[in-house]
Amino acid sequence: MVIFPPPGTRVVVRYLLPTGQATDALGVLVSADETTLVVDGKRGLETVAVDTVIAAKPVPPPPASRPRRL
């Protein structure tokens, strides 16, 4: 059983696709219940079935943007 951080935490969630390959969802955990996680990341809202989750952990905020070169 994987224990998930509270909603509002930036997380990375590794889960299995139907093909058996693993992929990651990176972003803010919007919600978590017994069956589903919702992560808001660069790809939009990702809904992940809890029974496909391999690992999940909190991660630090993204690095600050660099100034543009002129």
C-alpha cells in the first residue's frame, strides 16, 4: 500500500499503463481517495487509478525561470 501526501503537495506518481509500461505524473496532487488520484501538471489534469500506482512521493517546487536572453 502506498501512502499519498496531502492534496496541495507537489508530487511525482509512477504508475503502470495498460501496456505494462511505467510512466510518471508530475504536478500538484489535487485529490486522492481509495480508488483515484488526480494530479495537475503540465499535461493538464491526470487521473490515475490507485491500483496502478507503483510509487508516489513529494518533490520540491520547480526551479525558477531563467531570464530570456536578448
